[in-house]
Amino acid sequence: MSKSNFSEEFKRDAVRQITERGYPVAEVSQRLGVSPHSLYEWKKKFSSVSGNPGNDQSEEIRQLKKELARVTEERDILKKATAYFARDAK
């Protein structure tokens, strides 16, 4: 196989399709005719250069999941308390 030279803009656009638009690596790889390994390398390269905004999103997702778990637990406690007091009122 010959080594293809892709422009920086092409590489950045390919990485954006994965990181920002959410396309799977395999799909982008097949559509653009680039190996998945190359896409992973480009993703690693550009995420370290740009400060990796994906980490901010990951942190936000982690915090939101934690908050969701807390609110779900509160809701469950309130449901049980409502059932308990409704039973006592009869």
C-alpha cells in the first residue's frame, strides 16, 4: 500500500466528524478511505494540540450523571415517604 499524504485541513475535518458530529470511526474511515488507525492517531494529535475540549464534555457528563443519581434517589425516598404516610392516614 502506498502512503497517502492528507492535508492538515482534511485530517482536522475527519477528526471533527468523529468528535463533534458523533460519527463512528469505522464509518468515517470507510467513507473517507482512511484507515481507522490513522483516524485514531489524528484524533490523538489534534486533541493534544487543541487542549482537548472533549475532556470538558466528559467532566460535564460525569457531573450530570452524578446529579441525576442524587435526584433519582431523592425521588425514590419521597415516593416511599408518600406511600408510608398515605397508609397511616387510613
